[in-house]
Amino acid sequence: ITNLKYWGRCEPITSKTLQLLNDLSIGYPFGKGSQILGKSHPELVKLSAVQFMLNNHTSEHFSFLGINNQSNLTDMRCRTTFYTALGRLLMVDLG
């Protein structure tokens, strides 16, 4: 969250952080037999950091989400990755 909140205009940090979030939303083994690969871990959604992102997904909190005249392809990719990961995390609760 810190990387996305305070380093939102530093493309290398934002991209790598979002890639990690994306990977976690796809599925990451959190211990012996705790998850099936390809399904997001249900405990991930309960983390306060993830809840913060789900409840505050605006440019007010994450500057890379802002749309302005200087938006470029990288910003659009970051937004897409961010919302794709959040969408996956939301689907965990729906089963």
C-alpha cells in the first residue's frame, strides 16, 4: 500500500508493486495445502491493506489512478492491472 500511495508517480515501483498484487490475486501458495493454484486465497481479502484498496480505489489515495492530460500508456496499464487485481479479490467472496 505504501508503494502505491506514496510512489504512485514512480513507474518502476508502481509497476512492480502492482505485478505483485496481481500475482497474489491470481493465487499464491501461503503454506502447505492452503490453496489451489489459480484461486486467490480467501484470507488475503481480509487483510486491512486489501480492504483499504477495495474501499478507497480513487486517485485521491493512489495518484497513478488519476486521469489527466499527461496520462500515458504506462499509467493506463497500471490502472488496468490495479482494477483487474481488485476485481479478482472481490470475486473471492462470491466463490
